[in-house]
Amino acid sequence: MSPTTLPAPPEQGHVTFLGAGPGDPGLLTLRAVEALANADVLVAEHDVLDVVRTHARQGVAEVHTDADTTASSTPGTGTPQLTVVDGASTTAGVPANRDAAHLVMEAARGGRRVVRAVSGDPGLDAYAAEEMLACASAGVPFEVVPGVATAVGVPAYAGVPLRDAQGTDVRFVDARTASDRCWTEAGASDGTVVVSTTLDSVAAAAGELVSAGRKPDTPLTVTVAGTTTRQRTWTATLGTIAQTLKQAKVLPSPEGGRPVIAVVGERSAAAQRDRLAWFESKPLFGWKVLVPRTKEQAASLSDQLRSYGAVPHEVPTIAVEPPRTPQQMERAVKGLVTGRYEWIAFTSVNAVKAVREKFEEYGLDARAFAGIKVAAVGDQTAQALIDFGVRPDLVPSGEQSARGLVEDWPPYDPVFDPIDRVFLPRADIATETLVAGLIELGWEVDDVTAYRTVRASPPPAETREAIKGGGFDAVLFTSSSTVRNLVGIAGKPHNVTVIACIGPATAKTAEEHGLRVDVMAPEPSVHKLAEALADFGARRRLAALEAGDPVTRPSERRPGARRRRSTT
């Protein structure tokens, strides 16, 4: 009698309950990033997905809160309703509007790795325990990756320490679910109370604490949109917070109120916030900065602007296309291999990219540069070469420009230089400074068009209106062509917008287009330009504080009721 073969049990997946923190994507832990990179399915509310999706692998299935059901589910009071949004994903067969626990287990079937991301920390901010119990009951293995809790992270970003050297007692209260006993205990305490509430209900929460025994003159801070560049904090007392919000013209929200964190207590350092508010005092905090460059070039500049607290908005003004006649470029690249050149000079990242693409087309790699000296203008160009496997022999010691390269370039010497020819791959609109300088030094130059720069398509209408209507706080111009192209495709920036230029030539072009130049980089570098704008923002902030004025962004202040508007 042959043994009976039992069917194999269905393969179980794995679920990671992951804390995404209070809003700043930089607060994700290393373990969270690792889990996201290995996920097959992401399950999260929409705003949490925006924080975690950049770390997920390409093709991951996404599941997020259905907009029509969000309003009926109050955070912290039950399970959210989730619906599949990626129709081509592996979870496309899951019925819409299933509760999260069932959806998570459904997604985990077939051995899939599921990340259930929640705002803040899974153990303090979310309803994850119900979903964990469901996984345990169904035999689905899971793990928990803690995150920065909202009630801890937001006060830290607001410059409000929760404890002092004497070890202040700290209590956490969720005003949306707090019982009378919870309010009574918080009111009887003389320690710090951290209240999770909404902007519309913060005054009522303050009233609950006063009724429970806290003095009306107890200091508190109220922070909305904590850890993001929309963060705003008010300092008041339990008795004055309603009037403070009214004077600040904080209007009731039709959605039921934005979530806020209120910190209450004599020793919560609310009185010291002016000195401890490190985040909101960043030089460009909340500034919306227009970066009119190609998207590849804008990445590192945008990262630097974010470090200053700005919100960069990348608008490509230049599109890069191959040359109309590729034969000249093809001959030059072949000449590299056959020993035609002593030098090759790169003046931009795009030039490196053009040559690299041609190399790959011919099956070549960085070894083809053997025996050839390589020059580069600018740190980014040099890094692009290093990424290709080529370390430049010459980078300007001073000004990072064609002029600076000529100043350091050695003259041709027939004794030491067996070949007198230089290959210069560049844009079709590049200046003749480098060519003329090399010829004067005795070199022959093959000046080859490696790529063409053309005006990009206009940005969306919303962006164009923001540019012309003063919606941006600053714009960075990194070349004369970015000035001409931005004005051509989107219109002239409003006169309240701070104009920052990379150098005198760019500034001259901006002025020719009727723009007032406020900031100029001390040297022609995009990073120095961003630093110069940050210095401008810091001086502007300091002047407002010294004058006793509120710190505002340029887009928030209009010079008179009849301000001049752009007509382009």
C-alpha cells in the first residue's frame, strides 16, 4: 500500500510592521530602509507611502487608504480601510476596502514579503497590535521595526525637550480617545504632558487640563506638520492658546482639523524655545526654491537646499539631445582609441555622459583612456568621470570654469608631448574661451559637438502661475541659458522672488530680462550658489528678529498693495 501524499501547506509570507516616523523621510531607520528594499508589497496610508516608497524596489505593489473612507476612520480609534491602487500588482485580486489585518495576510500569501508601514511608531502611534494578533492567529510570521514616535519626534524638531536634569515625569495623552480618568491623572501631575490632538481641538484639550487641575498660566507649545518643512509652532499658556491661535489667524479646518502635538509643562523648556528651535530656524526654512536645470543636474543641488530647510522645485529648462550629425563625434571617439589625442577635456557632466554613451555603443570602457591625459571643469564633472572609472589628471586649482582650466593648462612642448592635439567634446552653444586659450598655448583642438542643448517643454500651468505670481521664494540661475529658457517657457519671476545667480555673466542676462539680482555666488559653483542663498536667508531672518518683526518668507510679504507684477 503506497503512502498517501498530503498536499503541501500554502507557503506563508512574512510581514514587517514598520514605523515610518512623524513625517521627515530622513528619520527612517537603517533597518526600515533594508526592509523596504526587500518588500514585495507595501501597505500604508497615502501620506506614509509618500515617505517610504522612495526606498522600495522597482515594481513593488502598493496598497493605500481609500480617500472616500479615510474620513470615517479616526486615527487611533480603529482599523483603516485600505484599497489596492496598483492594478498590475500581485495584490490586484484583493477586494477593495478590506480591513488592514485581512489585507495584510492576503498580501502575504504565496510567500510574499509585506511591509505594513504606519506613521510614527507601530507600538505607540498606530493600531498595529490588532494586525499583529491577526498574523499570529493565522500563523503568519512577522517582525516589528520601531520608528520615531510622533509624540517624541515632533517636540524634538520644535526645540522642546520633554525632560530636564531632574528627570521630569512625562505623560502621553491622545485627546481623541482620552477618558475622563486620563485627563484627571494628567491634570494632577506636575510633569510634562504631551497631547496628540487636532488644531481645531487644541483649545478644548487645554480646557480639559485646566479643569483637571493644571494652572491656566502653565506654558505650552503647539506644533502642526511637525518634522516637515510645513512645520509651525506657537508658544502660549493653557489659558491663552485659544487667543494666540485666533491672533495668528488659524482658521478651523473643514476636514476636522490637522493633527498637532501640544507639549504642556513648567519644565518642558517652552520658555527656551527661541534658543532651541533648531529646525524652524534653518536659513531657508519653508522656502519654495525653483531650480531650473536638467533633472540629472538638479539632484545634488536640491539635496543641499533641503539641508537648509528649503523645498526645492525642479523645473527642467534645458533638454539634452544628440548632435544632428553624429559623424564628427564618432570619428573623435575612434581617434581616442587610435592615439590621435594627447588630452581630452570635459567641461560638463553632459559631455562625460555623451562620450560614455558612445563608448558603450562601441563596446568600449574606461580602459580606452589609457595613455590619454584627462581634464575636467568642476567637482561634478570630475565625479562623473570617477564614476566611469577615470580619474582626471587636471582640474582647475582656482575658478571652476573654462578660463580657470586654461590658466592651469600646460603649454604644448614638443619635447615632452608626443602629440599636440586635444579632443574637446562639448555643447553646441558653448563659448570659445577654452578653444582660444588652448590654441594660444600651442595646442591643436578638435572642437566637437557632443550634444545639443534645446529649450525644454513648458512646465504645468500651475507652476507657470506660481513663477509669475510670486509663489516661489527664490530661483537659482546657474547659467545665462537657464535665464533665457525659463523666461521663454514659463514667464518672468515675480519681483518678490529672490533672484540668485551663479556669476556675473548670468546676473547680466537676468538684469537684461528685467530681473533684480539679489544674490550672486562668490565663485561659479552651484554649491557656492546654494550657500550664498542660505547666507542671504540667514541675514534676512536675523534682521526680522532684531527689528521685532515676524520671520516671513519672501512669498509671504508683498511690497505694498499695488505691487508690480510680471507682464511676461
